[in-house]
Amino acid sequence: MSAFAAVFIYGLEKTKLIFSIGTQTNSTRLTEIITINVNQDFMGYAYAVLAIVSGFSADKILRSMFDKLLKRLEQKAEKTKDSETEKE
């Protein structure tokens, strides 16, 4: 789950829809909502920090959502199993 979140955030940055990581230039584009400016030498570190933060936050935020979803699916499967048993 954490790896998926890190790859998703990386892909989102590459599309530059919401945010982008780039170097400070004279021409600024206003297509992104958030622009993170870093030195060219530290671009790899910026991506690494972004991946780590998104991985840990996904574990904390998405874990409860997935648990609730799996619980609902399990309850629905039990209901379906019980209704099939009653038909026989």
C-alpha cells in the first residue's frame, strides 16, 4: 500500500497536474497549484523525501479506509453465502 502511494505521488508529480518539483528559473509557469523549487543537485533527495512521506502517510491514512472496505466486503460475502444456503 505504501509503495503504491509513493509511485502514485511520483506519477502525479511527473504529470504536473497538482504540484511539481523543479529548479528555480526566471520563467514561472502557473499550471501547477504547488511548485517546489530545489537546487538541481538535490532533485533526487526531493523525490526520495516525497516517496518516504507519501509512503508513511498512506500507511496511516489509508489503512483505516481499507480495513473498513474489507469489513464491508466480508459482511456482504457472508450475507450472500447465507442467502445461497437458504435457497437450497
